[in-house]
Amino acid sequence: MLESKANLLRRHVIKMTFQAGSGHPGGSLSSADIVTALFFKFMRHDPKNKDWPERDRFVLSKGHCAPVYYAALAESGYFPVDELVTLRKVSCRLQGHPCRTKTPGVEMSTGSLGQGLSIANGMALAARLDKLPYHVFCLCGDGEMQEGQIWEAAMFASHYKIDNITCIVDRNGLQIDGPTEKVMALEPLNDKWRAFGWNVIEIDGNNMRMVLEALERAKAHKGRPSVIIAKTVKGKGVSFMENNVAFHGKSTNKEETERALRELGEID
């Protein structure tokens, strides 16, 4: 069951960030269903042949949510699951933001918000030039929608009719300083993407069935790029973390960790 896999990734996120004493659990938990759908159902990739030219590409534009990315890579077989507890340790392969040269399976180093979509555009164009069939998926945070480069990239993809790219916006409504609508309002977000020429799909991003259907629709759409606006809950799955901006960039303490793991439940 993909839902169980998503909860397993969430458990890894809680353990990793607790061991590190830092990290970004809130956005990792909100996007766990999306990442699970991509890595364990939808994307074509092979951990035993990570440089396979026809593999689909994944770019984590919101690089601070690396814990859920690392959890998916480890559970896929790119490196041992036991290595997850080394998150953010000096000289480890699992740095606070994804690093392409250190971590097996990471397609691109990210962290400077707003840049991932431009990189994903380049990958998608390269597929067209090389006549390869892969699709590029770029996961953005909604706070990133306040970055100018996002809209330059959106304009570019539409102009060049890049239809082998899907941008997914983790629309959890919170950023480090508070609600996105108070920091710098984004709405009407869907209309903005439509105005830039994108095929817009809106879903509940914590509903696995809807996530999978949206990915199918996005990949099948031809002639222009697609964006999935995935409404999610920050801290999804842990009651005291849900919609709590304090856990954007703070790990749980020992008591909170034990409670979070109880709420997420054991995974067979």
C-alpha cells in the first residue's frame, strides 16, 4: 500500500531530524504522499542503474525538504536505510540540502529557492534534443512561488511548449515566517499559472488516489507544460505538527519524537 509507504517515509523523517537535532520536518511530511507516488509507483527509475539515460528525472526545488527525498531514495535502494540517521553529520553523504555529487540518486543539487524549475526545464529540453522519452518532475514549495525566477521559468516552458515536464507545488500554506497569504499573498495561484500558459490541475496532495490520477493527467497532456497545485497539510500525520509553522525548520525533541512515531504507527 502506497499510503503505508508514505507513513514509513514520515517515520524516517521524524527519526532523521531528531538524530540531527535540526532539519525541516514540516514540509517533508506534507509532501510525503507526492514523493511516495513518484518514487514507488509513477517514475521510471532503476537504483541498480542510476545513470540509465531514459530514467525519469526528479528535481527537489525546495531542497530544505531533503529528509523525505533521502528517505525515498534509501527505501528505493540507492543507499542503505541505516545511513539515514547520518543526516546533516559532518562529511556525511546526506547534507541538509541535496547534493548531486555526494548522494546516490540525487539528480541535481538544490537549495536556493526558486531555481529548481529552471533546472528542470533544461533537463526536459535536453530530452527533446537527445530524442529520449523521459519525463521531468519538479517539486516546489509554495513559498517558492514568491521568487521571480519561478515565473521566468514558467514563461520559458510555455513559450517552448515543453510538455515533458510536470511542476508540483506543495501548497501547504505555510512558510518559515508564517502563512504564505500573510507573508506575500499568492492567490489566485491557479490563475497565475494559467496566465503563463500552463495546464493546471488542482488536487488534495495528501490523497494518494488523487495524486496518482493527477500525475497521469499531467504526463498525458501534450503541447504545453503541466502544473499540479497539491493542497497539503504541513506536518501531515502528526497531530501537534499539523499546520504548526514552528516545525518548518525545527526537529522534534525526545518526547515529541516518541509521540510522533506512536501517531504514525508501526509499518510492517
